[in-house]
Amino acid sequence: MNPAKICIVFHSGYGHTLRMAQAVAEGADAELLPIDADGNQPEGCWERLAAADAIIFGSPTYMGGPSWQFKKFADASSKVWFTQGWKDKLFAGFTNSATMNGDKLSTLHYFFTLAMQHSGLWVGTGMMPSNTKAAQRNDLNYVGSFSGAMAQSPSDASPAEMLPGDLETARQFGARVAQAARRLKSA
Ligand SMILES: Cc1cc2nc3c(=O)[nH]c(=O)nc-3n(C[C@H](O)[C@H](O)[C@H](O)COP(=O)(O)O)c2cc1C
């Protein structure tokens, strides 16, 4: 059993980031807290986040940043910020977009800044990129991110067509956050 509580708070417009969130959750043994199309959180979300040892943020990259629905959640978290209620929790983030680059790093940087405003501790992928001549698209961390997990889904691909390598990268990223949370909890 995982003694650390991990929550994934994320938005997905069309289901791709949802699949990624499910892969991260599988690796982290985490609870999914989906933000809906109106930018609202599920019942009990704030209580669950308050009790979490680690919070993982997720959003598609839309126009070079997180979706407005995620930003609505982030702005609402200012209430927690006033009391620094999430201080010293672990934070991490993931994103998915259509283009290989697509400015995904801007989304991860936004998540990082949000985590820092909450005085958290950031966990990256800790995964070497697959970037040799022999590299294959389904290798682990083919998209090549240290800051957080990235996936790329072609604009005409359904969520069911998301690449297994990106989903496995997301799963292993989740496992790393869980391992870090366990270590911190037992320290
Ligand atoms: C409003 C909007 C803006 C987008 N902006 C970007 C972008 O900046 N970079 C990119 O690579 N893809 C962009 N895309 C493509 C999405 O990131 C991609 O379709 C992604 O898989 C959607 O994830 P979702 O199914 O979880 O909503 C955009 C899509 C939409 C609808």
C-alpha cells in the first residue's frame, strides 16, 4: 500500500490529457480530480488536496499554456495561498499537445510557478531523453522533458490512439512522484 496520498488535479478538453492523467495515476497510485468544462472542481477537491502529500497538475497545452479551465482552478487556489496551506507538499506536472514541441514547456513552467507560489517542492521526470540515432518514437521520454511529463498526440488522433511510449513515460513519471512522496513522508 502507498502510505503517501497523491492527487492529480487536471483538465482535459477532448480526452487526451485524461488518458495521460490515468497513466500517471496508475504509476503513482493517485486519486484523479478532474476539472470540468466550466473550470470547476469535483466535490471535496479542496479537502483532498489539503490532505495530499503530493499534488500533480495536468492540462493540455492550449495556445502555449494551460487551458483556461485549469487557470480558473489555479486562481481559485489563491484562497489556499493566503494561508500557505500547501507549503512543503511535493508538486509535479504533465501536459499533452498536438505538436512535438508546441510550447509545452510554457505549460510546465506555469505549473512550476504555481507550485512555487504555494511554497512546494518540485519533482521532475528524472528520465534521460531518448535522443540517439537509434531512438524510436515509442521509447521512454522520446519527447525529452526533464521538467515534467510530456505527451504528443497528433491533432487528428483520438485519445485511443495516444502513443504507448508517451503513456508509459507518464506512468513511470507518476511512480517517481510516488517514490519521492514516500521518501519524504518517512523522513
Ligand atoms: C484552443 C486550443 C489551443 C491549442 N493550442 C496548442 C498549442 O499551443 N500547441 C500545441 O502543440 N497544440 C495545441 N492544441 C492542440 C491540443 O493540445 C491537443 O489537441 C491536445 O491533445 C488536446 O488535449 P485534450 O484532448 O486533453 O484537450 C490546441 C488545441 C486547442 C483546442
